Amino acid sequence: MLAKLLPTKKLTLPNGKVVVERRSMTPVIILLLLGFSYWSIQITGFDLEILITRIRQFFVIIQEMLSPTWAYVPHIWKPLLDTIKMSLLGSLLGAISALPLAILAASNIAKAAWISSATKFALSLLRTLPTLIVALIATYIFGLGTFAGTVAIYLFTIAYVGKLLYEQIENVMHMRRCIRWV
């Protein structure tokens, strides 16, 4: 719509062909950004003078963040290691489980088209679920703890690694056929 408001420039090439060059939308976008920025400053009551006079408070907050209480460190190690174990185990088991699913989903390996389609649909369905929703469902089923997180990471890994693997399997087989013809 805005492109119709801006005049176009007609260029005649040496071969006689006329080419219409559309004008850049950059000036319009910059004006809109400046207008919306001014409007948001008016609505929020932003004051640059307050920001300048209280800049020291920013560094006080940063200093408080950078000087942690080291007495908590012994209490942090176990949950930290649990989180690392949970992510490694979920990712490893998910990647191992994704391989047979990828083989089933590859249309050039699975002879029955319905097996390939059903597996691709299942992987696609798993990919559409947000990881936090899967974690909430796993927490509801298995309760709070690392097992629910491991299951969520496991399902996430199966979905994405399975898709990447079956696409690579299909591409490799396609490339082998192309190379034979050369």
C-alpha cells in the first residue's frame, strides 16, 4: 500500500526496455520508527534527565549482581550436577531413539508409504509441542524432579534429531542416485 504512494522511477536500458524501479521504503520506515518512539516516550513519561542523574544506581545494581554470596555454593553443586546429568541423559537417549524413527520416516527406506507418513506425522506433532508444555505434562505425570525434565528433553531431542536424520537419509540416497548418472 505504501509502495503505491511513493513515485516510481522509470529507467530505459540501452536495448530499449523500460524498467520500473521502486523507491526505497527506508525513509518511511525511519519516520514511522521516530514517530512511534516519540509517542512511546510521551506515554511512558520517560525523562532523560532522570536517567543521567541516576546513572550511579545502575552501577550499584551491577555491583550487587557481581558480588555473589559464596556461602550458597555448596548447596548449588547437587542441583547443578542433576541438571547437567538430566540434559545429557535426555539428549543421549533421545538421539539414540531418533535413529530408528528416522529410518522409518525416510521415504526411500520404508517401503510402505503409510509407515513413512505416520512416522513423519508423529515427529512433526512432537516438534509442534513447546518444550515447556511437554515438561509441564511430564511433571503432571511423573511428579516434580529430574525424571520429568529428562523425559521432556528426551522427547524434544527425538523430534528434532529424528527430522534432521530422516532428511539426511533421504538426501544421501538421492545424491547416490544422482552420482550414478554422472
